[in-house]
Amino acid sequence: MKARTLYDKIWQAHLLKQRDDGMALIYIDRHLIHEVTSPQAFEGLRMAGRKPWRTDANFATPDHNIPTTSEERSQGLAGIKDPVSKLQVKTLDENCKEFSIFELEMNDERQGVVHVVGPEQGATLPGMTIVCGDSHTSTHGALGALAHGIGTSEVEHVLATQCLMQKKMKNMLVQVNGQLSTGVTAKDVVLAIIGQIGTAGGTGYTIEFGGQAIQEMSVEGRMTVCNMAIEAGARAGLVAVDDTTLEYIEGRPFAPTGALWEQAAANWRGLVSDEAAEFDRVIELQAEDIAPQVTWGTSPEMVAPVDGLIPDPIQEQDATRRGNIQQALDYMGLEGGTPIQDIKLDCIFIGSCTNSRIEDLRGAARVVEGKQLAENIELALVVPGSGLIKKQAEVEGLDQIFVSAGLQWREPGCSMCLAMNADQLGPGKHCASTSNRNFEGRQGFRGRTHLVSPAMAAAAAIHGHFVDVRDLV
Amino acid sequence: MRSFSIEKGVVMPLDRANVDTDFIIPKQFLKSIRRSGFGVNLFDEHRYLDRGEPDADNSQRPLNPEFVLNQPRYQGATILLARDNFGCGSSREHAPWALEDYGFRAILAPSYADIFFNNCFKNGLLPIVLDRELIASLFEAVAHTEGYQLEVDLSQQKVVKPDGSSLDFEVDPFRRNCLLNGLDDISLTLEDAAQIEAFETRWRDQAPWFFNSPNPQQST
Ligand code: SF4
């Protein structure tokens, strides 16, 4: 048989029908649902008199709109002050009841950001096809699942048919060779990759991440990398299955047990690209060359190492690119040529499906332990990715470390990653954020986002401006 | 879905690369549980000078006269001319809903983000890919000629310029057919229901671990 990539293997296993016109029907194993992109799909289903094809393939949780203060959360739905948000969360609850779909409701201890909770519950398994009406579904590829975001029409399509109409993507391999330096994390790796290939570099591809640095990462770190595959333009990111993957999954509620586990694990071990498999595009990076990264502009590709400078538009030859840099700097209120470490901050956000897992919180807590928030920091939020992570962090005393340092410890949700709830970045304010998008207005109207790793955000919280975490460790 | 065959209309240029879905429709409008009415909030953060809210009376809000959508010469535009990587960011279908609801029927750009591109076809909106140089020349033509119009002909796969010359474009035959006939994907797929069932039965056998659903609701 022809050598195949991991992507080829999962695709072929799920290929239900290849149409002459290039489209294919792909069977979907897991459909994740949140409140924002599903109401219109359920409504469509009802209007057409249809039912979900396979109820038990669906898994829902609200995350985008929900408040993150304990006080509001303790009141349940009534605690959501914005009536529009409340209706959306309530609609999800009602739709899940009506169609018998498994849901971790807002105040279930296991609730959280859907991309954090899916793997945590074992609802994400290697070799699965996974979709969700959310572009960061790419996260789940860290476990060797083919996972990507879909639009609401497709949410309805998957609900009704358990299939997706798709065209096969091309194969890209991003190889990160060597070992990361101390203080450099998965977040820095993926930002460096995006800095190199650009936000459209992966368009039309599924990216497999490999190489020593990826192999040595925890599943959590791999999730951070795959999470941002979409920021490089790729709908799906993948990491090959290995012992780390299997150890992560074993014993999780949705994972198989006993003889079925043995059978599954044996099968999953084959979820790697064949050695001779050909990729349409290969990118290589040296882990040693990667410094902690900070974005300075309004697109994740506008990124620089922490010891670098904000680019000067005057030095840019290409007129379009010069214009883009200028536009971004104007929005960010920054001057070209300024050292990254001179960027002053007003807010800190540690959370989101990119960086809100336990090792992220540990990394941030290590940096702030025994220190105090800088005076110029007005708001610093730590938002765990799920209720279970929150609980674990509290067992380890991380919440106390954050609170003593002056940061706020919140309830799980998307929070200021996209600011659909009350957690918003003010106009003109600079935020060091562990999330994945720095688009204009992403974290709040006219807000200015700098994407960084949890340790970098924590260090910025203490110093009030960016500092190189490598100098602290 | 609304069908699409020929669209002739005024072209509005949006001269920036990497226009993301937050730019197209800011997140506060995603709280709606409906799929219509997003047109008045298309490009909200650039079109108005204040911050938009889902329940606001948009007719009372201060407009940004600089923003292209508010310029008299582009009123009633139905064709959007854009730059690279249009529609990047989130998977929100609210972006094509807002464009379609405002009145756009076709987009011309050198490249699109994958999910957005896909979402357009599900909503009667035609995203056309043209060479970067052709797009650049169209930007110039639009700037020079007030009321510049183009005709987009999907069945012929042509964009016809005012002087009668035309630009060919590629479109996936499946999507073209769906758009021309306003076909609903779900009904199409359900024609294969027997095949889906057969696949599922076989798959259940081959990969039973994917069908292993304990009831975690009770397992806390
Ligand atoms: S945390 Fe942010 S990126 Fe992740 S699902 Fe929520 S809003 Fe989207």
C-alpha cells in the first residue's frame, strides 16, 4: 500500500462516499456543541421536522456567554445579566433536553470551554473525526483526532446526517527539531510557526506537527499548538499518537475500559504517518532558535521574540505589507522600532482554550508566587478552562498564589478571550493574553491584545511590561 | 437556500488584507438565536463611531463617514471587492449572514479563509477567487470610476466588466450546482441515508470504542 500520512489514514477510514465532483461524504464520530453557533441549527432541524441522526455522538456545554464571577455563577441562569446571553444559554439547555443530547450545564463541576472539556472527559479519542461549530476545534488534533471547525449550516448537517460534505485537504508537516529552552513553551512554538508561515500559510492544508520538541510536549502543550493551527489558516492540526497520548486518555469517563481499551489502544498506536509518507509541504524549525514570543499587531502573524523590536514600517519594501504594519501599529498605539519589552500593559488575561489547562496555571503561578501585581495593571484575570481544572488548581493551592499576588481567580468559561460576557478589555488598553486572537476588538471594543504564553503573561503582570521569562527561571 | 445565477451591481472595495470575522460582525451580535437581521451590524466597529449593542436602534448611531460602506458612491453595492485571506478567524456563519443580509451577493478576492469560504456557499453568497493582479486592477478601476459595476455570471463562470471583456473563474462543480439551484445539502446527503447506515454498522464493528458511551452523567 502507498505510504500514507496520519491525515490520509483518518480520512480514508471515514470516507463514506466520494462524489465525482470532488466532494466527499465523511462520517463524523463526535460532534461538540456550544451555545453560540448551535441555536440556528437546532431551529433548522425542528423546522424541517428532522431528528439528530445519532444522539450519543453529540456532546454539549455552554462556555462563551457565561459569567465567570462566583457570585453570578451561584445564581445559575438568573446570574447572567445580559438577557440576550441568558437566552442563548437557556436555548442550549432546552435544545439538549428536547433532543436528548448530553450536556454539561453551566454549573456542572465538569463544565468548561468545550475544547478543554472534550479531551478532559475522554470524549476526544484518537482516530476520531470531530467537528464543532467553532474554529478552535483544531485543538483536539493533539490526540491524533481529525478535528475541525464548521459553520452553523454544517452543524445542522452533522446533527441531521452524522456526515459532513467535504473536500480533502492537502498535507503539511511542521517539524520542530531539537529541544526547547527553559521558559519557552508550546505557545511560543506555535506563535513562532505562525510568524514564519503567516496566517494564511496553512490554508487548504491539514498540518501535522512533529519533531522532537512536539514529541516531548505533554498532551496539554500539543493542544496549545493544535489550537492555533487555525490561526495559521489550517482547519485541522494533528499530532501522532504515542505513549503520552495513551497515558493521557486512559481512565477518562468517555474512554473505553477493560478489553475494549486494549483493543482500542492497539489500534491507536497505528495512528502515525508512515515513514515514507509524502507531504505536499514541509516546514522545519529549530526549537533552540525559538524565544518567548509576543504579538505586537492585530494578526497572530505579527509576532516578535521578546528580546526583539516592533518592526518599523519604513523598513518594509512591499507596499501592501507596509500598509498592513502601519494600520496595525496605529490601532495598537505603538511605534515601529520600539523594543517589545517597552510595551506597557494595563490588563492580564490567563485563560482560553489555548492556555487554561493545569500546566498553564502551574506555569503562571510559579512566576507570580510571592510577588505583587505591578501598579499599572488594572485588571488581571485567571480563568481556568474547566471546573475540574479549577478544583485541581485549588487542591494545589494555585488559586491562593494568584489571589495573594493580586490576580482574580474566576469560574471556567471563555471569558475575556472573546469578551462575549462581561469580561471585557477597555478601549485603548493593552492586554497580555494567553488566548489565540489579537484581532481588532477581539477582547473588547478598541482593546489591544498581545498574545503570549502563561508564564510570559504572569511575568508581565508582575513587571507591568513585557519581560523575558528566560531571565527569571 | 436562495439560488444564484447572474448578479449585476455596484462594486464596493474593502482595501485591507486579513479581514477577520470580528471585523465583519463583532461578537456581541453573535448572541442572537436567529439567523437574520445581521446586515445593519455588518462591519459594525468601522461603520459606526460608537460601540454597537444587539438591541440598539442603529438608525440613531453616529456613522463613520470615512468608512467605505458609508460613502454615497457605494450605496446599494452588491459585489464586494476584497484582499487576501478574507474572512479569517472564527467559524461564525454570522459573517456570511451579515454580508448577505446587507445585500452582498458575491465577493471577489485573491484568497479566503477555508471555513468562511465554505460557509458562503451555504448562504447563497458566491466567493470568487481571482488572481492577485486582477484584483489589484479591479481596485484601481473601482477607484477611478464612480458607480463601477460588474456582472457575475455563475453558470458561465465569468465576471463581466463594463467594457464587455470578462474574467473567468473556477468554482467547484458541486457547490456551483447547489448555488445555481438553491439546493439544500441536508436533503442531498439524506438521499444517501442507506449508505450512511451501512457505513455506521460496519464502523461500529471496526471501531466499537467510538460507540462506547457510558452514561457519564451518573459517574461523578
Ligand atoms: S476560549 Fe476563546 S477561542 Fe476558545 S472557544 Fe472560547 S472564545 Fe473560542
